[in-house]
Amino acid sequence: MKLIYGQFAAACALTFGLAACIPPSPEPTPAPSPAPVSTPSPTPPPAPVAQAPVTENWIDAPQTSGNWSYGTVNGGTIARFSGRNGGPLFAIGCMRGSARVALTRYQAGSSATPAMTIRTETATRTLAARQGDSASSLVADVQARDPLLDAMALTRGRFAVETSNSSPLYLPAWSEVTRVIEDCR
């Protein structure tokens, strides 16, 4: 039997080639196909956060909404700028006997070194400030004849008031401002 098998293999190899005589190996079982991967749908980018417009120059910034009012107080006069909700934001007060003008920023945050910066068309000055009557107000005193007051009254329509922990105010230079300054002179 061995001889017959050997002769058959030799005859097969001569006739058909060696590869044809080797019985085919069984087909490998295919690997299971991978489970479909769910591709997450792309998430839309977050909506941009609305930000206040950036201005190159403070004088071009939108004016703070509100109105000035003028009145008398014990021994002097005062001009108050109140916001849309009626709450005071800034005041200019004159005590006639002291020849000083008090600039008061209401709703100002507290600061270790309180200061108030006034910007006008022709002048910018940072003034030392003190805590006002309420915990949320700062007061800076200015001599009645200080040229900064004239610059506030005669600026190109508005002046700016800045304190360290509150948003700046862009206030119109209406007649109430001039009137209080003149009352002190």
C-alpha cells in the first residue's frame, strides 16, 4: 500500500505539479465582524457669550443710562446722577463753607486702596478716595477751584468715572454739573 501511495504521489506531481497533489486545507473560519461602533453626532459649538463692545476710546463708549437731578442739602448743593432704576450712581456735592467739592461713586466695590479716576476730553486724574457714608460708596474730595472740575463741566459731552471694583460710568456733562461747581466758587 505504501508503494502504491508513493507511486501515485510521484505520478501526480509529474503530471499536475506538486501544488495540485496536495489536498487543499480547510478554509479558515472567518473572524467575527466587529460590532458596529456608533459614531457620536458632532456637537454644535457653544453659543458665543455676549460681551460688551470694546471701544478704542472711552469717549466713544455708550453713555450710562440715567439722568441728573439738582437739589440743595444742608449748607450746600448736590447734583445726583441716577440710573434707570432710580438708584444713585454718582453725585457731585458742594458744601459752600468748605470750598471743596465731593465726588461720590455709589455702588462701588470695596478696595484696599480706594481710588477714583476721572477722565475728560482734556484731563485724566486718579484721586485718592475714602469710604463714603455707606459701605458701597467712595468719595473723592477736590478743591473748588481745581481745573479738573472745569474739565468735567466743559468736556466733549461726557466724562468718565472709574473705580477699581465697579463698572465705569460715562456721564453726560449737563448743566447740573456746572451749577454745583459754580455754587462752590
